[in-house]
Amino acid sequence: MSKILIRGAKVLGGEPQDVLIDGEVIEAVGNGLTAEGAEVVEAAGKVLLPGLVDLHTHLREPGREDSETVLTGTRAAASGGYTAVFAMANTFPVADTAGVVEQVYRLGQEHGYCDVQPIGAVTVGLEGRKLAELGAMHESAAGVTVFSDDGKCVDDAVIMRRALEYVKAFGGVVAQHAQEPRLTEGAQMNEGVVSAELGLGGWPAVAEESIIARDVLLAEHVGSRVHICHLSTAGSVEIVRWAKSRGIRVTAEVTPHHLLLTDELVRTYNPVYKVNPPLRTERDVLALREALADGTIDIVATDHAPHPHEDKDCEWAAAAMGMVGLETALSVVQETMVETGLLDWAGVADRMSFTPARIGQARGHGRPVSAGEPANLTLVDTAYRGSVDPAGFASRSRNTPYEGRELPGRVTHTWLRGKATLVDGKLT
């Protein structure tokens, strides 16, 4: 593998530096670097970040290859600057055995656009009745460390306690989809003024907050790790902040769409805005941004949820919930967090690479941009402005809420262990 010299990039948004890649590792970082025969990438004015890590991606394979595959999903990830993604377990069959998680893991290795770390189901079939083979999945070739029934809540407190006890033995984490099912029966959108005016069934904030409150107390009781998926309300922020003040081992994520969009968009009745948890209020959005800035919310995770055209191009009540997000996540974070002054680029690197890699134990990812480290990197043209055109997505699905919307920033290059997966905005 030849050497690559990235010249004049602002590493983590700092002063311009050169970065020399030799094979799979970073050989040197400094000024005025040279290397005979190296491929030179002129990066003046661009920001160089460690490869992004997504702790919450739906790749749909096996079973729903009409929506996404490991190949198309990882190509979308590379386009968005990601070098590692964690694939959720709600596939068909469910990733609740060593065999299924190993299948997903090996597909990721075959395709090579980014590393794929499967997430194992907490319960058999995501049915919430019996613990899945947590130990066998951890000991498999996939080395699963994160377990989640995402798409469904582990609403049985006894099952949740047992899961927390089980993963504690090997340092794993349970990632909870916080949704009390009885409080959200028939829910179509956030419960509030807009739902009342539109006559749509409401998804109350307390349905999320009550589960989070229960689970942080369970985690404290067991002494284990719990991670809160797609936190979406101001009240949830306060519960997590309180739990952290007590030393409870809780981490939390927010999605890009919950940092930008509100339930006012549902007035259009466009199912592209239908998502779980639902888009909330402006007050919630501002609380989430502040919490991400101060570290109460640890990371940004996409909850990339691809759906085929027919599952979204229908009446609101019949539409599937979810949005694609891998290819637009960094742009949304730039708009909502960087351009508002809430985070600098070093903070973005922490929330989108360092910390998700640490939570998920993604080896070789979320590492400093320094000599001797794996060359997992992404280069961003932060001055770029352009309208989102889903026709150009690498994802198999097009259900983006940002179609036609102008967003800042564009990933121009992504390197996975020194191998370019994206060059000048085009997949290799």
C-alpha cells in the first residue's frame, strides 16, 4: 500500500498540519512533511477528523435487503465519513444467536467500506420474554459487546435487570429503546399541541422518561452499564444528568434529526417525518443541543433507518417509522452544534468518534490523529454548502427528511486503515 500525504489539513479544526499515512497507520503529523512517491491530497482549509463511529445503524441484512444491505449501508457510511458502524439486531432472522451476528460481521469484512460490529438482541426474537444467547454472541467471532432490542423496549423490569447482570460479567452494555409500550399504543407523533390540532395519536414524553428513570436505577442497583438510545426529550436529559451526578454508569445518544427538526413538520402529513421516537418540540431540540454540548448526552448516533419507497409513499398512519441518516449526519451536526458555537471540531470528534468507539469498544477506532495510530480518517470541506439530493445517496433507500434542504459541509475523503473508501466525494 503506497504512502499518502494529506497536506495542510486542520486536524480536529486546529492549525494546519500535514499527515503522512504509511500502509495502515499514521506515520507522522507535522509541518512540511515530505515522502517520495506519496500520493498527495491537498487539504488546505479542510478539517481532518478521526473516522466517525456510529453506535446505532440499521443495515437490514439479513431479511430486508429491499431496504438496505451490509454493502449499500457501509457504502453510505463511508460517504458520510464513517469507518465503523454498529448494526442493530432487528433483522430477519433477529440477530439473537452467534450464527446471525457472525454472518453480519463477516459481510462487513467482505465488503470493506467500513468495519461492521453487530449488536446482539437482548431477548429471543425481540419478544421481551427470554434472554437471548448473550454470552455466546460475545464469545463468537463477532465479539459482541452491545446488546439491544432497538425498535422495541425491554419493558419487563426483571428481564432488564437480568440482562444488566449478565453483560456485567464481560464488560458489555445494554442499549435501551426507552418506550413504555402501554403509554404509546396507537401513537403517531409527539403528544402535544400539534398532535391535538391534527388529531393524531400522541407519543408522550413520559413514555420515554419513565423507562430511562427505571433503567438508570436498575443499572445503579446492579452496578452495570446502560446506554440510552435516541434520547429525545428535555425531561430525559434531566434524568440522565441526575443519574450521572450519582455516579451511575449511564451513557446516552441523540440523533441528528432530533437536534434539528421539530413536530411542527408533521403538519405537512409527509411520512418522511415519521420516526420513533417522534420529532419533539423546539424546547426539546434546544435542550438536546445544550446537553450534547455539556456532555450530559455523550454521543451523536444516526439511527439510520432505511425503508423502501412503498413503506413511506403512503398515508401517514400506514407509513413505517424511520429516516436514513449516515450521509447527512455530519452536516446536521455542523449546522446545529458547530455553527451555533456549542461545539468546536474537537468536540465533534469526541461525540462522533472517540466516545462512541469507547462505549462500543470498537478497537482501532476513535483514536487520536497522531503517529502510530490506525489511519482511520475523514476529511471534511466545511465551507461547502449544498442542497440534499437523495438521488445521489449510496444507501439503497431515500427516506431522508432533508431533501432539497441546504446543509453545510461535505465529506470529501474517508480512509479505512489507510485505504481510501471515498475520494473527492466519490466512493472507490
